[in-house]
Amino acid sequence: MLVAGVDVGSLTVKAVILKDGEVAATTTLITGDDAATAARTAINEALKSLAERGVSATLDSLDYVVATGVGRKEVAFAHEVKTDVRCDAVGARHLFPSVRTVVDIGAESCKVIRLSKKGRVEDFTANDKCASGTGMFLDTLAKVIGVGVEKLGELSLKAKEPAKISSMCVVFAESEVISYIHKKTPVEDIIAGVHESISNRIFGMMNRVGIEKDVALVGGVARNVGVVRALEARAGENILVPEAPQIAGALGAALIAAKACEGGA
Amino acid sequence: MAATIPQIDSEVQKQYAQFVANFFKSAFDARNAGKKLVWMAYYLPSELCYALDAVPFYPEIWGGVCARQGIVLKYLEAAESFGYPRELCSATKSAAGMALSGEAPPPDAVLSTQPVCDGGMKVHELVAVRYKCPHFFIDVPYTKDKNGIEYLTGELEGALKFLTESFGTELSEARLKKVVELSKRAEELHLEVNELRKKKPSPLLSLELFGQYFFPCSFLGGTQAAIDFYAMVAEVAKRRIKEGNVLEEKYRLLWAPLVPQSFLSILQWLELEYKAKVVMEMVGYAPKIEMDAAKPLESLARKTLEARFPSLGNGPGVLNLDRYREIVKDYDIDAVIYFAHWGCRTICSAVKMVKDLLREEFDVPMLVLDGDIFDPRNNPVEQARARVEEFFEMLE
């Protein structure tokens, strides 16, 4: 049985192919301005890597496809669409069966989801008012600081005295960062300050839904170790991060697809 | 007979639209008709005006009508140009903008009060200054006991005295009693309508009557028009039940506390997509109010203290939790959608308290939607739809 989950995010599209319930291939591509094409391309790329290992299949021959993410409704070839909340929950729970709180920080959104002991979504909250606490926030400030976004995490771990970034608004935070640069504040301290700012925002959201152990962090920003450490420090909790956190939603979608094939969706 | 989807331009909807139009037309025509116009905080009983053959004008409610028509921004911008902050409640700001722009019927007197918020109270002071007209402040207590009722009765007496002196008229006791008698009848009919909404499935549609249940009693209390409206709604509900022409429902929702005008499309979508029907709103809930035309001002005091939305913002929030309990039990609510109007401290600060109550006592989930009640610049409808989708997927 071959099924796929595709997570069409605002910045990247992620695809996961499951073969007989096991992850067989994954891809992550830039979404661009055509979500439908991006979703199709992502699955085709995953199928291509699968073919290299001797498993031949086409998008049409997939048994079931579930789409999720902000662009999920554009994926006309999907058999079903599911929200990010459901897919994140299923994906994270599969990766960490003990997880009760899932934090998903994507490019333009952040969500906190609380699960029951059995893994059912009990409550969730999302950032509806601004982009603070998202990948876009980090991306904007990384450009101002002049550091690649992928280097932020490691650099921030060298901070001695994190700068105070008090503005939640990304535009005002940018001004604060510029003023720290002018004051010759070490770049590591500025970055750590940015991470603390994000963790404060996320921590507030976590409290809003109620924190239940264990806590997992998924989404592209989870690859930033600085954010993970800052959030752990703020929440006073060890935070579980999967090896490929950005595909957790697509994995959840694929698992839902597999269940649907078994007649249990 | 199979149920069909009653159209939102149903008899109820059409009559309501006419009802609102007539209400505000009377305010805009008041001067030409030789009647006195009173700008009132939306907490205060319209009966005070009708007893004197004056016309009430509720600026925040007119702001809502303008928001629905897509023309409220000019008032908001007028207020912001004057110096009101962008973050201030848009209902309050719309009232300020009307006064500042002069695009509203000029008042002959202003009645203000402190519930639900300081902003609402202060804006009426601005109106009085702007139009150089007399202003009376009615101090409304939050206690509904004997002392509270007596105190408010005295305040309303003072308000009537103020109005008669300002207008140079005499109060007719007989007319006041007649107005209260009409008000009492409208309240009774409102209760009857709400009883019908308890039926499963509920015979009235979310959008059809959303925000309308409280309008007649609150702003046309004391008129035959309010009675006719509720009688018509009850008749329509009964007919639908009898004919079996009631839209199927899977989820019974409570919407709290207010709905932004730009979210109205969501209500119908909820019914069609999820079979989720709003069977009660915090503003539409009608508690039983003891009214006696022989004690007209005491009756109005009781009504004011039980007033619909405003009572939720009068006094400590914990006092209002019982109303949530009653509604959840009486209407067998499956889920609550709570619109957290950004500009309202009262509404936003109650979120956790209400959510915890629902979860702990009833295991009823609550979705919180953020946005602005009137301001189209702060109303992400698509974002709200996304949250609703996530919420209902959670319920499934």
C-alpha cells in the first residue's frame, strides 16, 4: 500500500510517502506561487527517489493522498484534506507516543495543540494577530543581523548576555535589533534575544491551552537549536524534537491516508 | 416533509431589516417630525424615551449597521484623526466618529452610563460637548438585589426628571405605564421565542436572527413594533416545527458574546458545512424579568440590570458565569464560539474564565476567534474560517 501526505505551507511544501505504513520517501520544496503545482512536484520528487530504490509508482497510482497546510485546498488530486492541527497531532504522536503538547512553528504561523492521553486533540491556539513567534520573524531579523537563518541556532548558544527584544511586532523588533547593532552588541547576544522573544510568545500560547508533558516541537523553526533551548528554558520542560521536524505535518497527513486505506479514517 | 434550507431572506430576515431601517429612520427624521432625540448608551432602556414621545438613538448600534453596510470606516477614521487610538474599541470609536463628523442626527439630550466600559461612558460626554446639549449620567449598579434595584429605580427617576426639564415637557404616568406594559409583553414573547429555540433541531437559523433577538427588546422596548416582531418570529418558528421544515443540526452552538458584522457569512457556512447551528447567543438570551406596569421604573430597573449583552460586562465577570451555565444546560450546547473583540477589555479578559468553566463543568470546548467587532481593517475572515475548520475537525 502506497499513500502520501502533502503539507502545503506558506514557504515550503513537504511530502511524505508511506509504503506499508513505513516512511519510504520525503521531500521538501519551496512552495512558490502555485501551491497545486508545488504539491504535485513534491510528491513526484518523492516518488522519484522511491523509484531509485526500485519501487515504481506514479501519483495516480497512489492509494490515497491527504493534503494539509495553508494551501491544502489547492491540492485537487488529494483524496481528502485535513487541517494542520490534526496532521501535526497525528504526526507528532507517531514520532513521540508520549507527547501531549505539540508546538508547531512554521514560516508564518505558530500553533500549540494539547492532546488527550489517547492522542485526541483537546484544545489548540494559533497566532492570529501577528507574525511574532514564526519563521518569518526569524528570517526578517536574520537578514537585518546579516546572518544566514540556518546559522542562528548555533550562534545563539554562544551568547553571554541575551539582548532584550521587547517588541512583539516584527517591524518594531527590527528597529530594536538595528539599535543593538549600532551599540555594537555581540551578534550572538542579539540572536539569543530574538530567540527569547519568540519563546516568550510561544510560552504564552502554551499556557493558554495548558501544558501537558511531554512537549514536542515541530515545524521548520524546530531545526533552530537556539529556539529549542530558549523554549526549554522558558517552559522549564525538556522539549522533544524529531529528526526532521518540518515534515511532521506531512507525516501526519500520510498516516491519516494510510488509516483511510485501512477503512479507519 | 423533507426539511429545506429556509432562505436567509426569509420573512424573519426581511421584517428585521425593515425593523432596523424604521428604527434608525425615526432617529434621522426626529427633528423634522418635531420630536426630541436622545443619544443613549446601549445599556439604557429605550422606554425612557418612548414614555416622553422622544426618539432614542444608540450610536454604537448605528455603528454596527454601518459596519454591515461597509461604511463604518469613515467614522473610525474621523475618530482616529481626532486622536482616538487605533486600539480603542471600534464600537466606541464609531460613536465618537459620528459626533465628530456630524454625520448623525443631532441630539437634544444625552444619557450615558458606565457599563460596559469606560470608553462607552466617555464618548457620550464627548457627544454632549460636541453638540452642546444637556447630559445626564445614570449610575448603574451591578448588584441585582433589592438595594441595587432601588438604587437604579432612583437613577431612572432622575433621568426622567432630567429629560422632562430639558425638553420642557411633563411626564404622563399613564403613558409611562402603558410603555412598560408593552415592554413586558415583548419580554414575554422573547422568552417564548427562546423556548422554541430549545427544540431539537432548533427551528431558527443562526444568521436569520443573529443579533436580532436582543434588538427589539433593548432598543424598541415599550413599542408595539417589538411585540409584533417577536410574535412574528414565534409564529414562523412554530410553523416550521409543525411543517417539519427545520434545518438538520449536528452541533448546537452558543456564540459569545458578540459577532462581528463581517463574520456573518461564517454563520451560514457553519450550518451548511458542519450542521452546526447557533441555537443561542449571549446577547440573545432572555432571562425572565419581573415587570409590573404599576411599578414602571422599578420594572425598568429590573430589566436594565438583566439587560442582554451589557449585563455580561457589568461588575465582576464571575457574576456572569451563571448565565453561561444556564445556557449550556438549557440549550444543550455542544460547543461555544467566543469572539474576542480586540478593543474590549471586558470581553478579552473573560476568555480564560469562561473557557475553564465550560471545560471543567461541562466538558464543552470553546473556540476563541480574535478580531474586531466593526473595523474591517482588523477582521481576518479567512483566518477565522481556518480556525473554525480546525475546531470542527477536533470535534469530529
